[in-house]
Amino acid sequence: MRTPPLPEALGQSDAFLEFMERLSAAAGVDRPVLVVGERGTGKELAAGRLHYLSPRWAGPFVALNCAALPETLVESELFGHEAGAFTGAAARRAGRFERADGGTLFLDEIGAMPLPVQEKILRVVEYGSFERVGGSRPVSVDVRVVGATNVDLPALARAGRFKRDLLDRLSFEVLTVPPLRGRPGDVALLARHFAARMAVEMGLEEAPRLSPEVLRALEAHPWPGNVRELKNAVERAVHRARGGPLDAADAVVLDPFASPWRPDADQDARPPAAPDPAAPGSPPAAPAPPGAAPLPASLPDAVRALELDLLRRALTSARHHQKTAARLLGLGYHQFRGLYRKYKDDLDAA
């Protein structure tokens, strides 16, 4: 039988290499494992490596996202059901535990598992048997359980939302995936890798070179979405460049929603605009409080004047190089271009 490919994992930082060493050691011990980490760190990737480096590598690797199913379906999905167990159950159906027999069952977002289902999982981990929904005969399986979460399971257990006994059984080994910000040097390695893969996917003759300026910008970003967010950002940059170079820091758009026309999430909650006092039928304006200084301009006029002034000063300082002016203002290039187009007539007339 051909050895299955190991899930892809790249890194050279001390934190990453230490994690992989612990993972490899845990893979050979046939006990439950918990993989803990922020979103986008590659928890399912780690679970796959645990399986393929283990003696169970030739068996099935079955995954279930516990948060993706309604509570009423989780039990049936895990343990299967007998014919007639509920409306629509026309035939017996094997659950994920049966399908993973002889291999590994990966339970992602295990903290979202309902308490009654946790009790049944504990029994499977302890005794290797369960009953299908609507059934009364025990079903025996040989399954290694690997759970993953991005929440504090001990805190959930103290709050009574996760069974302490199950937590104890699953945490024979707890592997915490380091976030990208804790892996110095890995951002550049991963960025080049993702750029090369995207170039192949697009049929480009060669992968775009990532300039030192681009790599510095990538290393400085906090990456709350970790490797998944980095992958999206780099692939998006290669796609938009269409074979062109990625030589400026703003060539990689870190926020794909950045736009001068980005909708405001609070706009529907804003109070209605005050009526124009000059419009026919408008109620008379309330008199200003005694001693109040008159406003120099309306808020829109003041904002317009400020934006124009900042644009002119930034362009002058940058000798009208727009990418440099954008950086001086703390804007992405596309944001700057939207603002520039908004005031182009005024800028040209100056």
C-alpha cells in the first residue's frame, strides 16, 4: 500500500519546530490528544499529521466540525441511527465513529459539543462502545479521538459547560499550536510558498518575487487569522498583480474590505439627518444657547476642508508620488486613490 502524503506543514522557527517535535512524539502513543490554538493556525493540519504519523496511518481519518451542526443532529452524525429512529430515518445509517473504526476521529471545535453528547463520547473513549440513536444493541469500535478547540476548555469545565471527566480523558497530551506572530521568520517562508503555489495555479511562468519591503510589511502585521489569513493575502496579491512584481509594501492588501466606499456597519442605527432649515416647510431652527460661539462651518464642510488640506500637504511632501503620499497618510494605495478621485477637480485647480 502506498504511504499517504503527510499534510503540508512549513516552518523553521524554534516555536514551530518544538511544536512539531512534540506532535511527532504524541503520534506514536495511541491515546486521545487535544490540539489547542487560535483560528487559522492549522489545527486540522496538525490532527492529520498525528494520524498519518501514527500506527493507524492506513486506517480512515474522519473529521467533524462540531460547531457546524445543529444540536439535534450532532448525536446522529456521530453515532448513527437505526431505521425509524426519527422522522426521515428510512434506513440504518453509520455515524462518524463507525466510519473511523480502525483510524482517527477528529472533532474540531469540540467545545461546542452538547453536554448529553459529551457523555456518550466519554463512554466510547472509555469502553470503545456506544448505541446508535434509536438502537439498543452496543456497537464496538476502535477509534483514536483527536479534539481541537480555540477556546479555554478548562474554563468551560469550571462553568459546567464541558464535562470534566471527558476533558481529563481527552487531554492525555495537549498540543498548543503557536500563532504566526510567535513564529519569527516563518511569515516570509510561508509567503514565498503561497506565492509560488498561486503562480502555478494561475499558469504563470514564474512566481513573483517578494521584495524586502513587502516581506517587512508582512512580518510587521499581527495576523489575527494566522496562516489562513496570510495565505489569502498573498494569493490575492499574486492574483491582482497578474504576473507583475510585488515590490511595494501596499502590493499586498492586508484588509480586502479597505475602500473609501466601504459601507458603515452603524449607518442603519444612525438618527435621521436634521432637516434643512432653508427647505420649504422645515421647522424653524432652535436658537443657539446664550453665549455660544457660532460654528465656523458645517461638519461636512469642515471634513472636506481638512481632507483636502491633508491631501495637498502629503502630495507636496511626496513630490506627487501617490504611493508615497498614501503611506504618509497611513492609507493603502487603493484607499488613497479613492480619496484622490473624490477631490481631483479641487486638487487640479490648486
